[in-house]
Amino acid sequence: MEGNCFENISMEMNYLESDKSKVRVTVNTMNPRNSTCSDFFLIANTEMWHVENFFFNGTHNLDFKVGTAQIDLEKNGLNTFLFCEDLQDELLSVITTVKAFVGGLGLHGKIPIFDPQVPEYMEKANKEFLKWAVNFDLVERKTSNFIGIDENLIQSGDYFAVLRLDGLDPIIMYGTGSHSGHTVMAQRFDGELYIIESQDAWYWPIQRIQRNKFSEWIKMAADCDFNVVYMPLSNEARARYNETAAAEFFLERQGLPYGYHNFLYGWIDTPYDNFPSLLPAQLVPVVFSMLEYIDKSVTDTFFTQSLNFKLGT
């Protein structure tokens, strides 16, 4: 294979003759492009993980104790993932990532960093990420911050696409290929206009599946720096929309938790085709095994419970 630094890299795995409970990965790095570059790798399966930064030309031996990884190792071997940058640049990327997520955390202005508005540095970091990751270039428009919509024009079933430059929405956009990070819908109850949604963000004052009067929702959306696009149903779709059935469906589910358990499975529904660019499918179980080691409740919520449900286990 060809690395960022070394023009030729080969890897081979063998059990140690002297100790069958260990495997040795032999890495040959050849023809560096310059004397200061390096290639940064993650070598892992679902039971063991190792990062290695190769600076020098030549042969490198890495020994791993097999332990509980035996079954996975025999079936799938070890995965090797080459990072896009060297170790120093990866650390800088971590700092940039923190800037994209930290800020606008809520509590409605009681503490400066926890104000619900998205700070300028955070907005800039997320715009740069969207341009780099999905080639989605957000162009600033010279308009007022708020453009009112006549409530009488909005009908049940109309869609509102939401984007907040807070790290989470851009990650959802990266994963799904969407140009929005949150979805809400208009629905009239007894003639009054509401916005219905599933929400669990720290900056939002209400959690779970909910409805809010449109006039109140718009104010909360402005406080949280939502970019909102109103997309009414077409005439054909509106003719098929059953307002009564939709209202009954919602009221049966109002107050239920946000759908973390099925979040990933809503769009990763093929073995390989629905993963975003720069994310190898083989990396996903490795990442979840790492997360499970750190906080098992996270993997249970996002991955394991839904998988058990689908498998009947």
C-alpha cells in the first residue's frame, strides 16, 4: 500500500512460534517522501486496539497478546486504518473539533459559555468542516436575522428543515448526506398551529417527543440560532395527507424519549453503501468496541439494544 509519507508499506501477521497466545504484525516502510514525515496507523479489531506512528524506514515488529480477540482474529484478522494526517496534525484536528462542539451549550445565558447562541468561532469551524467533509459550502446571505411567515399559510404536514452549526447537526449531515441536521413538522390541533418534533438537545428547554405552539417555537428557534427553511407540501402530497390520523399518531407518542436507539439504523441499512465518505465500514464495530470500554451505556443505547431487538437476542 501507499502511505502519506512512505511510498510503499507492507504488513503481515503471524502467530509467534514461541507463544501461540501472541501475534506479530511485521510492518515494512519504504521510500519516505522526506526525512521528517511519518504515517500514523490504527491497528485494531473489536477486542484490541493499537496506534502506531511510523517515522523510520525499515522493518517494524509489533506483538499483540490475543486473549479474548481469538475468535475475531481467526475470522477477520486485524484491520489497519491509515489516518489522513500525521500525529501532530491529528492533535490539531482534535482542537479544531473541540471548537466545533463547545459553545452555545444552553442554560439560556446564565453562564457565558452556556448561552444558547452559537458563537462565531464555533460557526466558522462547522462551516469549514462541511466544506471539507461533504463539499457543502454555506454562503452567508445578507438578510435580517428573522423573516416572518404568515401562520395562515402553514398547514399540517408542512416540513421545516433545521440546521444549527453546533457540531452535532454537521455530523448528522456528514453521516446521512442531508443538508439539514434536524427535522420538525407543522401540525394543527383544534385549528391551532403547532410544531411537532423529537428533541433532546441540551440547549433546548424541552426534551422528548413534543409539540409547541408555532409562535413559541419560532422564538425558541431564534434563541438557539436555528437556520430554518420552510418547505410546504406539494398539492399532490397535501391531498394524501390525513391530518386526523397524523394528530392521533402523534398524541399516542407524545412524551416518549428521543429515538437514540434507532438513530443509526435509520440510515445504515446496507452492509457498505450508506456509510459517509472517509468512514470505512470496518471501522464502525471497532469504534463501538472502544466506546463500550469507555462507557457501555452509550453503546447499549446507540447500537446494542436495537441490534438485539432485530436479532431476537
